[in-house]
Amino acid sequence: MMLGSLASRITGFVRSAVIVAVLGTALLGDAHNVANTVPNIVYILLIGGALNSVFVPELVRAANEHADGGVAYTDRLITLCLAALTAITAVAVLAAPWIVAAYTDYTGAQRELTITLARYCLPQILFYGVFTVLGQVLNARDRFGAMMWTPVLNNVVVIAVFGLYLAVAVGARSAGDVSEAQLLLLGVGSTAGIAVQAMALLPSLRAAGFRWRPSFDWRGSGLGRPLRAAVWTLLLVLANQLAYWVVTRLTTTTGVRAVADGVIEGVGYTAYSSAYQLWVVPQGIITVSLVTALLPRMSRAAADGDTAAVSSDLSRGLRTTAVAIVPAAAVFLALAPQLTGVAYQYGQVSEADSQAIGRVLVAFAPGLAAFSAQYVLSRGFYALGDTRTPFLLTLVIAGTNAALSSAAYVLLPPHWAVVGIAGAYAAACTTGLYCTGRALRRRLGRPFNGVFGTHVRIAVACLPGAIVAYVGSRWLTERMGHGLTGDAAGLLLGTSIIAVSVLTLARPLRLTEVDELVAPLTRRLRPHGRHRDEPRNPGP
């Protein structure tokens, strides 16, 4: 799963770099980013959160409790979800002008361009839902790999689409320059990537022996429980999206203000979203992979009343993910300019643009460990069938994020406001982790002994390397010159120094989790999966 997610993130980097290189970081780039993000927002807001948090525990319970192994229940639940997704998608396409107006204050050509793109992109809601539903069916059957690998196909499709756009839209660099046919290519091409990603799960489902049969006999079928649980998840997502709405409005408005002041280098929504996409990479590769595999197991333990097993899995998940997440935060803090230069400094993106994105990434970095740990702990509540408590905790996170982001917007000048908004989210994640940990301790006892100490020891192991990496990477970049070669060399040097620091100090600091995380990857990469201590020609 980690390898699949890594491949997805690498191709995602290429996709993001191509999009930013083609559209830039000013208003045209913002229009596409808003239009392409809105479907995901609407999907998560209305149904995606429920699918992600409720689906697997419910399928696991049905498999344990129903005589047919939950087959009929699964058919009914999928049918209900697909019907809801189709209706939501149709309404969203019709409501595109109002949705765009809710997230931006664009006018004139900028507004019309964003609305047109949104209409082409909003059908993604249906395909996001299909991907999640089918993927969760696979997860409930302990088939995890396909859901991590198929996003690579989405990235490849989008890269091809934007490459074609670059060839046919020469000179289209602002809202007024883009033709209807070019907008169709951008919007429909982006949606096609999500569709391919969803449909690519079908062979894995067939291999797992799953055959879906539409079933509309919902009354008295036991679907009331997941629907009641989904209400709290809907409220949770609504709170999150209200905070995100605040951030989107503030960052898009900041971009417009900055352009009016003559500042065009990475100061709006595109800078925020580009830095965020880098920031969540370790979370997507490590934390999501591990927790996706743990959730069905925790759900089975919770169904059996074994809360000690749930506690053990949560504690292990926190310690294991910290081994990768804390060093990643150190890389972001020490090497952000080199990282954003390698990821984004192409085409229309200048060095000033990439440096501005790097400053936003540095502001995000301190909250990475809290963001990851919060994700792990929230799955503990979902495994227990509790969706109400995560909603209440989300109110704390979303409220803190919205309040601090608004303060940053008001108090900071336009070229620093987005940096402050990113720092506000990092602070909100830390606040949310503290509250979540206290709430889960009351539910499970004290399952997290030693977890905080693990995080501290990993941070100590990173510190010498991060300091040397900061100095050494900048020295090397200055000598080789800013640009892809200099930034890549500085990033490679700095990352290697931090990795060596962690590996060198792991044994003295008793970081056994390092071996626990690395061992499955090294086994997978050895020829034929052979363990190092296994003979080449074992006997019978």
C-alpha cells in the first residue's frame, strides 16, 4: 500500500507541477484550482465523509452478524449510495454559479471562466463516490492495494490532458484568453482522470469474488444504523467545510488584493493549495496506508468487545507513523525552498513563486505530526461505531482554524497573509490532537503510554541532521545556482543528511519503530520477497 501510495504521490507531484507550469499561480491558476476542488468539497460535504468513516465498520459488522456474510446488506448499501451520488451530482451541476459564488468573490470573465470549469468538473462527485464505495468494499475484504495504485492512472490522464492543452492553447494565460473548447479540454479531462481511477477498481473486485446486484428493498433492511451514524459525519464534514470555505475566501481574496498591489508571486489560493499538497504527502503515503489496513481489524475487535486490541492497534499506529511523519516535518522546515523549487518551478512559475510556496510550506510543517496523529485517533472512534465524538472534536479544530485564519488575514499584509493562514491550520491541528487524545483516553483507558516519548525521541534524532541539512543544502544550492539542478542537489543532500541522522541515532534512542516501519518495505523489495536470513535454496 505504501509503495502504491508513493507511486501515486510521485505522479501527483508531476501532475501538480504540470498544472502550475501551464496555468501559473495567478488568477487563471486559481480559477482552475477552485473549479477542480469544488467537486471534492461538495462530495465530502454531502456524502464522502460518511462513506469514508461509516462504510468499512458497517460492512465488517454485517459480515460477522448476517448469515449470508453481509452480501445482501452490501448490495443494498451500495445501491443507496449510488442513488444518492447521482442525485447530488445532478443538483451540483445545476447549482454551479451559486457554488462558485460561495467560495470566491470573482467577477466578470474570471467568474464566468470558473463557473464553466466547475460545470465540467462537478461530475467528478459521482466518480469520487464510486471510487470510495468500491474501494471500501475491497478494504472490508482486506484487499488494500488497488485503491492505492489506481490514482496513478488519474494522474497520468491529467498530465496528458494538460500537456495537450499546453500544445493547443499557446498564449492563453489569462481568463479572457481561454476559449470554450480549451475550457472543455481542461474540465472534461480532469473529470476523465477521476472516472478512470474509479473504473480501474472493477478487476480487483471481480478477483475478490464480489458481484454487485442492485437492491432497492431498503425498508427494514438494517440501513437505519449507518444512516444515523452518517448524520454526525455529515455535520462533521459541514464544520470542516465551513472552515475551509473561510480559508478559500480569504486566500482567493488575498490573491486579488495582492495583484491589485502589484504582487503576483504565489500569494493566493494556488500558493496555499500547492503547499498543502506537498504537506499531506507523508500523511497519504504512511498514515493513510497504515490506518486503512488497521481499520477493518479494529472494527472486528470493537464488534467483539475487545477494546484492549483497539487500544493496542491505535498505539502501534501512532508510534509507527511517527517514524516517517516527524522526519518529514523536519524536511519541510529545513528544505522547503529546495523542495518547492523542484516540485513547482517550471513554465510560468518563477523562483519568487516557488519561494513563496516554500514559505507557506514552512508554516504548515509544525502541524504535520498532530495532523497525522489526529487522523489515526479519529479512526479509533469510527471503529467503535462512534461518529458523534469526532464531530464535536471537529468543531474545536474548525473553529480554531477559522478564527486564527481570519486573524492572519486581518493582521498581516497580503504577501504574508497566506503564510499566516497556513500556520493557523497547523495550530488548529495541534489543538485538535490534544482534545482528541483526552477524549479517547476516557473511552479506552490509557492506551497511549510511551507514544509521546516516541515522538520526542524521533524529533531528537532529526534535530542534528536538520540543522546540518539546512546549512549544507543552502550552501550547495547557492554554489550551483537556483533552479532545478541546484534545488534538486540541495534537496538530495539535505534529505540524505536527515535520514542518516535518524538511522544513526535510532539505536541509541531505542527507536525500534524504525525497523518496524522499514522491514516490510525491505522484504518487499528483496528478490522474490526472500528474507535476508533465508537460504537461497531452502529444503522441502
